[in-house]
Amino acid sequence: MEAEAAKYIGAGLATIGIAGAGVGVGNIFANYLSGALRNPSAAQGQFTNLIFGFAVTEALGIFSLLIALLLLYAV
């Protein structure tokens, strides 16, 4: 296998983390919404946890995109 083809395959595999981030964000918001509908008085207290979980999950997706771009253009 040529090195160029291996680079493209590796970059494609690195982008799987972006799909994982999308699933993670969906789970975070779905669980928050489910909990907020069950107990609306506690929803405001959990909002900061929601934003923190969203930020961490999106950061992991951005890191995987960064790795893919590094594989494509820096190596």
C-alpha cells in the first residue's frame, strides 16, 4: 500500500470521533430534557452540568478533526 493511501485511510478513521461526538451531544441533551420534564424545578440547577458536558463532548470531536487534518497535511 502506498503511503499516500495509508494517510487518507488514517485520516478517514480519525474522523470517526466526530460521529461519536454527535452521538454524545445527542445523548447529553436527550437525558437533560428527559430529566427536566420529570422534575422541572431541578432543571435550572443541572443546566451548568449540561453546558459543561456539551463543551467536553464537542472538544473531543474537534480534537479528532484536528488529528485528521494533521494526518492529511502535516505528515
